[in-house]
Amino acid sequence: MTRRERAIHNARVASRSARDRQQLSKRSLQARGARTLTAATHRPSAPTTLDFSGIRADLLHARHLPGRFYTSPEIFELEIERLFLREWICVGRVEQYQKAGDYRALRIANEPLVVVRDEQGNLNAFANVCAHRGVEVVTGEGNVDRFTCPYHAWVYKLDGTLAGAPYSKDVEGFDWKSCRLPRLRLDTWGGYVFVNFDPDAAELGAFLDDDRIREVAGFLHPERTRLADEYSFEVDCNWKFIPENLMDMYHVGVIHAKSFGAYFPVKNFDYRLTKWGYHAEYESLTMAPDGARLFETMEWLKEKPEYFAFTFFFRPGFNMFARPDMLQPWITHPISPNKTRVTIYTQYPEGHFSMPAFAQKHDLVKEFIRLVANEDLAMLRSLQNGVGSRAFVPGPTVKLEKAIHHMLNRYLDRMFGPEAKAVDAAELAGRA
């Protein structure tokens, strides 16, 4: 075979190989497409309803909520709209705003806001959005005479009204009154600062009395205490797991065996249920290492037993824990379906701050609270991972989960109505 014939032969072989590869690839793609179509055809469709009838049964016959209540972005958005933008949310203590101009920029229910004390001594809450382009006019916390937008230098007084806007004179009919920081509702109880995004919501007092908070917990007199410590951290779990965990007596002897579980009266613990929450008075040691008594009993609690303890829950995310010598509320703020901010306050009466070695004793309390919180964190992350599994089927509730069962049912009442046992996909998508 000549060199020319050999070249022609090799070219024909290469051409046939290329055609064979193309045909093989085409057949492979067709087969893959058929498999994909078959899989798509036989893939189970998403459920059109979410059934939660299990939790609606009585305590010893009920089952926990389906996992989607802790993972679904649609449910999370409904919770923001129906709970956190309609109910009163605790955002701090009044003593954090002592002087005119003291402010804190916060983010609650994914809404930016700022709380500030004005020149007249009033506490104000505003949406932290400039009336020009919506930029947050302030960040962090501190003291200011005015709020100045960092984008175009619009200036606002501490009452939210506009004080300056460069080049506004060039705008015909510029409306200074409407160009202000949007005001939010603000009220206080017990020294706690609450805000509400709903202009039509009932007053804070009505919310408190609807669940008898002032009646059953007023004796704690939180307004007579002062903030000593604010401990804030993020947890990789759904917000509902925080109050659930705080009212869950079932886990105390297991998770907290090294901190306070050994001396906590789990077997005899019982809650008194209220319309939306609960309260309980019981016996326990202090919130300090080994239950040590570090401080004197608060004056107004001296008639209580030596090992007095008290707790209550105020919707949607305020859990209070009291001992004879201190108060300690845990505040829950949702960030996303699987992320939550928790803030723990430690409060003492004014006299405690001048006691000998107060700082050293308080440091022991701080370390203990961080130990307790850290004991829970890993389990909360595991809870979040577990309920997102396809294998998760809600398990039965037990006697020690009485408060959780009650709280979740009242949550469902506010979300979907007292008779609801399921919700359809349209409502979850916000179209209902």
C-alpha cells in the first residue's frame, strides 16, 4: 500500500470511529433522557396540604409537629407576618437608654429599626430606613444629636422628623412632613421595651392581661431591677426550638447533668397553663455554679421559700426565669427558618451592685449561664438537622412536655385558627 493509499485508509477509519462515537453518544443521551422522564413521571408530587392533626390530640395521645414547621421558608414567612409583625416584641431594657440621644439599631423580624430616647425623655422606635432611598440611617449603638443618612446626608431629629436634605429646595413641592422616619409603636412593662409593627394591634397592656402576665408575674417587680449583663448569640435552629427547649423538663437531667440537672425537681415539676402560655412556681437552687447563693434575696421576695424559683412564657418569644436574688429572661428573635438570635438578660436590684465583690460574683453567674446555654446549643443544631430528614416522623408527646404541647397548640391557633388541623399549599405560599 502506497503512502497515499495508507493516508486515505486511515482517514476513512477515523471518520467511521467519529460517526460511531456520535451515534453512541446520541443513544446514551436518549437513554438518559428516557430515564429522567421516567423518574420525573414517577416522582411523588409535593403534598398539597400539611397535616398537623397529631399535635391537636390531648397530651398523652398527641404527636409533635411535622418537620416542615421548622424548615419551611413559606411557614417562616407566615410566622413573621402573622406573629412577629403583629405581636409585641421585647427589644431591650429602659436603662439601656438613659440619656437623650442614646440609641440602639436593631433588626427584628427582618425589619431594621432604631430605638432612641429624645430630648423630652421619650423613648421612640422608628423604622431604620431613610425616606429618600431606604438606606439604614444608623448602625450599632451609642449617643447622637441627630441621625444622618450615610448615603446622601439627609438628617433626622430624635423624634424622627426630617431636619435637613441637601438640594431639597430644588424639588418643587418637597414635603418635609411626610419625609420622616416611619414611627413604630413602643411601650414598656417591668422596665422592658416592647415594639409592635402593627398599627391596629391591641395595646401592650391588653396583650399582657390577655395572658394574665401582670397578675401572675407582677410580684417579681422587674422594674425594680437593673440590667447587669446582656448575652446575645445566634443558634443554627428554628426559633420555635428555643422556647420549646426552655420549657422542656424532659431533657434537663440528661443535657444539663453537669450544670443544674442534678438538683432540678423534674419529677414534681408542673406548669399552670394560661390562655397562650404558662407559669410555674417551684423549688430549685440558684443560677450559679453548684447552686450557690451568691447574693441576698431581693427585698420583695423575702416571704418566698429559700429555694424559690419561678418561670413564665409571654408570646411569641419571652421566657422568664426568676430566683430569689436575680431575674433572667431569655428573648427569642427569628432570623431565618434555621437561624435564631437569643438574648439573655441578667438583672439584679440596685442594691446588689454595691455589694462587696459584686463583679467577681456576677462573673460566676455569667460563666454558669454560658455553660448552660452551650450545653443546649449542640442539641438544638442536631434537632434542626433531624427534623429536616426525610426519615423524620413526629414522635409522641409525654407528660413532661405539657407546656410544649400547650404552647404549640396556641401557636397553631394564632397562625391558622383554633379549629385548624391542616393547611393547604396555597396558604403556605401566602396566597390565601
